[in-house]
Amino acid sequence: MLQTAIRFILYDKPKSIGAAVGIFFSVFLVGQQAGVFLFLTNSIRNLVESNSSYIWVVDASTRDANRTVPLDVRIGRQVATFQGVRRVHEVVVGAGSVRLPNGETSALSIIGVQVPNFAGLWNMQPGTHREDLLPEGAVFLDIFSQNLKNVRIGDYFEINGHQVFKAGETRATQGLGVDYGFTTLDRARVITGFAPDKVSFFLVEPLPGADKASIVRTINAAIPFARAWDGQALSDSTFRIAIKEGGFASTFGFLILFAIVAGFVIIGLTLYSAAIDRIRDYGTLKALGATNSYVRRLIVVQALIFAIIGYAIGRVMVEGFRSLLASLGSIFSFTLPMEVALFLITLFIAVGGSLFAIRRVNSQEPAAVFRQ
């Protein structure tokens, strides 16, 4: 059957190419939109996801890690006394206005981390060390920062009127539409005007082997005006809020659905047209004893061949798209379940589209071959 299916495909190469291109087009669009969706949602929760190994203590009303309310530093001291807690790290996040020596300005979110553990700092570039933040005025900037990409290590500039210099680099530490700059906790308070007795949130480091869920329950029971979250749980909550309020699900869901429907229609019409052109051949097969089941399988096998070819080309193009965005700082990756889902969508498009041709061929009477 495979050889017969290949012969049918090679008989009309333009239509076969059209079917494969239709699937490639759909696979690329679905993969592209899914990739952009992943990048945007990952950017939204980059701060919390990159520090999800900690227990987060935030204001009781906080459900989104990007919308924290300042907490009293005394809460951290209280949390540090609870059983199972190894350390409590203070972190502040404040707004900064950057002014470069050439007069250019840009916005920057300043993340202040506590010496000597620097909890809250992640993805340092090779050659950059945590201790590089210790000199007066030192800040780390992301290498993919579009507005500050020309600032080199050692260059001085101003943040909120305070002179600082680029002491090191991080990689892919941006939020959605915002660049993060890292410095020490005390320096961040000075630069952003953050109150010395307040923090944005606490990162709680459990003792090895300690039950994180138990620590979370203890904190929540003891401090009613603060809330402890497992880091991953807060990341998931931040993601859900972004999906709900940002309209990402409906926007990208529509675009992905459009890509699926487009591929479904393209391959459906192509296979239907090919079936019309070769209706006598299908009729001859039936006249020679081939059952409708055999003919259906023959058409489905052709569709599966188109699916494999289209998926392979489309997936290569999606990977090229991903690599291009990664070089610009827009980093995302597909999980195994997403890879499987993309392949299953491809099979659905191909097999579903073949139903048009199957229905037409099934209606062909074997005797009609001899009347033509």
C-alpha cells in the first residue's frame, strides 16, 4: 500500500507539493505563535520562575509576583525564627530612569539583592561574579537590553540622578517590556528611594530536607497580613493572572486555530482535487476488488506522508525562528508534551483534510469506470 500511495503522490507533483506546503505552513504558524506565547508568558513570570526554589513571602493581597506591596522588614526577622527556615533574604524592586552620557534615557527596574548571598540574582554571564556588585555604584545589566546594549562593562551612567557603572552582565533576565538591573539591597534603596524599613518581598531558604509546604502553612498561620507561597505556586498564579487579564489566551488561541483551519482547508482541497483527477484510478482499484476500506487507507497513507514531510520542514523552520529570537534575547523552548501536541495537530490536519477526498472516492461506483 505504501508503494501505491507514493505512486499516487508522484503522479501529480504540483498538487503533492501544495499539500505538503499547506501542512508546513500550518506547522510553522502554530509553532511560531506557540513560541511567541511562551516567550511572552515566560517574560511575565521570569522574576518569580527564576527564583521558584525559594518560599516567597509577600503582602497578603499579592497574587502576581510583578505587583508586590512593600512589607515591613520585621516580618523577615520573625520568619527567620520559624522551624525549618535556614535564611530569609530581603529583596527590593524599584523603578529607575536611566540617563546615558550621550543624553539618551530609558526605563529600568532595579532589583536589590542582599549581600552576601545575593538571593534573587540569576543568569550571570560567564566572567561576571556576584562579588562584582560590591564596589560603590556597581550594577549588572542584561546583555539583551535593547535600550542599554551599547553600555559596556566599566561605563558610567546615571539612574535616578545617581552615578553608577556597569560592573557585570546577566542573560535573559528581562521582564515583559521591562529590563531588570541588579545591584545590592542598600544601593537599590538609595537609588530608587525605597524605604529602609521596607522590602518588596522575602525569599525564604528552607533547611535541607525541610518540608516547604509545612513552612508555608506556619508562616501563613502566624502572620495574617503577609502570605507565603511556594515559589512555583506563585509563578503559576502570576501566569494565570497574565492569561486572564492580558488576553493572551484568546489572541494566540485564535491565531493558532486559524493556522490549523488554514492547513485543514488547504490539504483538504488539494487531496480532494487530486482525487477528482484520479477518480478513474480509484474506480479501477475498486473494480479490481479493492474495498472502500482499502481505498480509505490508501488516501490516509498519502495524507500521513504529507504530514511527515510538512512537519519535518515546518519544525526545522520553527527551530530557525526560535534560534533567531534567542539571538535577540527572546528565549523560549518547547517541552516534550508541546512537541507531541504539535505533531498530533499535524496528523489531525492531514487526516482530517483527507476526509474530503475519502468521501468523494467512496461515492464512486466501480462500474462507472467502464461507462466512461
